[in-house]
Amino acid sequence: MMTITSVPPSPQAQAMLKALQTAVANSLDKKQKLGQYAVIWQNGQPVQTGSDAPKATQ
């Protein structure tokens, strides 16, 4: 079970979050420039994005 607190994150936690956000943004940008699709989480579902993403079958 996850505990939710109202205490603001420490400066170290904020720095780690910023580093992770930057790394993900750089990875997604690189994939886009290479013409590769990416899988992201959207509205509670994994979604394939990009021009070469496989077509969803249901």
C-alpha cells in the first residue's frame, strides 16, 4: 500500500526527479528523431505512439 504524505520532497528527491524527467524526455526525443515508436502510459493504459507504432488489434 502506498502512503501519501503532504510533506514537500527533499532537495535531493527533487534533484532525482528532475534527473529522471530529463532522461525520459531525452530518450523520447531521441526515439522520435530516429523514427522509432515509444510505449507510454496514458489514461491508465499503455499506448504505442509514433509513426511506426504497430496497429492495435482488438
